[in-house]
Amino acid sequence: MSKTYLPGAAHVVLTSNVIHLDEASAVFKAMLSGWGLQQTSRMLAADTIKGRLDIVSRFQGYTNASPWEWNPTDLEDWTSFLLGAGRSRAHSTIRGYQNAIRLFMEFITDSRYGWLEECSHRFGEVPQQICHEWNTVEHLSEFEGRPQVRPFTYEELEVFFGRCDERVEEIRRRGRKGSLVALRDSQMFKTYYAWGLRRNENIRLDIVDLRRNPIKSDWGKYGALNVRYGKAVKGSPPRRRTVLSVPHFDWAIDGLRSYIEEVRPAFGPSQHPALWITERQSRVSKDYVDKRFAKIRNEAGLPKELHLHCLRHSYVTHLIEFGYDERFVQEQVGHAYASTTAIYAGVSSDYKNNMLGRALEKLYVQSKEKP
């Protein structure tokens, strides 16, 4: 009887008529390969697939057992290990790990893929779902980030960007190489803040992504940024959006113009399209951005809970404090839901007091006008 072809099915990835020296290991590797094929057929991102496969491999290494031998207690023990002494894991991280195990077990316990039959025939045991409501993290809150994560204050932003600029002058005074890199980094971090970009969105920008805004023609090609690598929904390509430049951050527009016209050409970019380019004519990497941000933050004496994404939180918060409509802010940062934008906002007490003052003033005037 012929078997239906399904990406990741046991009969597709397991070589028939082959005797394996370590049969359990061979079958586990075939399961991972099959799950990778199944996820690829669903058009999930390669990084998502690799991350999930790595998590399952790590879990198998911890248990030192095969999937058809796993039980719910193994998951509980692993979770306790991850949260053990000296290990800090966010609520969302643990939930992500457990979800990867859950999805893998759903795959190999789905009778359509033939892994139940294969395990029963080879080992006399079958895998079972080990992730249940009573032993996994529940997703009860829309925001699961650490409570320490917050926007920069205006004073902290001034200190951080001041340190970015000081590094340029220090390198120049010492007559050392690296002033061009420091200039690039300074403007790169200012761009993260002044346009509210995610890490990958900024480093994937190309020169052609600079756009004009007819409403503000004097800004030239710096009136908007065309973000082509926005955060994707699972199984979908990156989302695009246009981020308009705003007058409250016109200082960043001037800086970006100076970088493109004076600094970037000194890197000898040739035909490379990247906005942020290295001395080796390559695109700046994610790891570099994270490490350089942390270095500057530490040199500036700022709290360690401030990380790169806090610049985006600051952008949302400050736009709202400047009086921009919440829907406009939501569109600028590419959030599908207003509730997500609200999570990012950490408006100051002064802002809230001003809002309260205006509301009280309005009510007071209305009450006086009544006969």
C-alpha cells in the first residue's frame, strides 16, 4: 500500500533497508530533519526553524533519552534547571522553550506522519505529548518583558548621545584610527531613536530606502525611511512600512545628511547598498550593534537595564508626550494593535500632570459657563 507524501513523514526522511549502529540516535536526527521539512513547507523563517530545532536538541541532551521515552516530569525538571541558581530567564523565554517542545511532540505524535508506527515497530514504545496546561507557563499577560525595561529619560538620552559624540573627539585627539567608525555609530544609534526602529530594521536599511516627503520638501530625501525588513508575523515575509521624519527630531535629520554626504563615502562603499557600512565594505552586524551599544552605555555610566530596544520605547513615549496622535505613533512603529504601542509608552509624571491640568481647566471653564 502506497503512503501519502507529506513533508517530514517518517517514510520520507528515514532511509529504508539500512541498519544503523545507533538506531535511536538515527531516528531522532530523522525526526528533527522531518520537522524541519514540515516547518519549511509552512514557509516559516529559517531562523525560527533553526531556533526550535536547537531547543529540542538541547532538551534531548539534558534528558539523555529519546523522544519516545520522554514524559512530563522531564519537562518539569528541565524547566527547573533553566531557572536554577545563577541562571536568569524571562517569563517569555521559558514559555518559548516549552512551546518548541510542545510543537515538536505534536508533530511526532500526529499519526499522518508515521512516527508513532515507526517508533512502535523499532523500539516497542511510542512518543506522547509531555506539555500540558499543568506543567507549562501560561500566557496570561500581553506584556511578559522584565519590569526593569523602560524608556530612557531625556537626561539619559542626552548622556548616551553625548558619550557617542565624545568618543569621536577622544579618538581624534589621540590620533588613532576609528573616528569614522565612531561617527557612523553615533548617527546609527541616533537613527534608532529618532525613527523608532527595531535593531534589524535599521541595519537592513539601504541608501535607496531614503524617501522624500512632499509635505516637508526642504528635508529632501530625508523626509521618510522605507522600512522593508519589519518584524514578520510567523509564516509571513517581513512587513513593510514608511516611517515619516518628524520635526521634533530634525537634529537627527541633519546628522543623517552629514553622515551620508561626508562620512559614508570615506568608507569606500563602492556599489554596496547598505546605509550602515563597515571598513570592509560589509553591512554592520546585529552582534556588533549590541556590543557597541552596551560599551557606550557602560562608558556613560547608565543603568544596565537599558538596552538597544529601549531607544524604541523612548521614541514611542516621547512622541506621545509631544502630543502626536496615538494612531500616528502606532503606524510609525509598525504595531498591529494599539495595545502593543501602549505597552511601549512610559510617559513621565510631568506629562500626566499636564494632561490632568488641561482636563481640570476644561471642566472648570465649562462649569463657570453653566447658568
